[in-house]
Amino acid sequence: MTVTVTTESLLAEYAEGVAFVAEEQPATTVDDFINHLRDAIRNFELAGINGTEELESAATYLGDADESTETVERTTLLKQAAKHLKDADEMVAEYRDMV
């Protein structure tokens, strides 16, 4: 079974945890989520948690997908974003244990 990755599915899966680390309310838009990712990256780095380069890549792919008008390109970019977000929950859990 193939799972379709959408902006909405990524927000549903990751927005709450990323918002916790970013010290914000969960994002409801792509732009807010990208900003939260970048704020979370800073906090992860301050806490010494590895993996921030993956989150930066995810933010870039999300931004590119949001600007894309081609369905195939958008789908590919969202899949790449999901790939780079795969460790986000683990990073958030590690951060929660520290605070």
C-alpha cells in the first residue's frame, strides 16, 4: 500500500512536537511550520541534539513543494521532506527528556 504524503499529513504528524521545541503553538500553515522547524533547529543545537541538518533539508523541501505548481514535482518534494523528518519525533522526545 502506497501512502500519499501531503502537506496536511506532515503537519498532522510533526507540527505539535516541532512546536514544543520551537516554543510556539502548533503550525497550521506551511510557512509557520517551516519557521517552527528553523526555531526548533536552533533549540536542538543548543541542547546538543544531532540531526538538525535533516530538519533544515526538510524545511527546504517543504518550501519548494509549497511553491511548486507541478503535481509530480510537488509529490516528489513532499516525499523528500517526509524522509528528512523521519527522526523528528525521536529528536523531540530527546529534547523533552532534557527540559
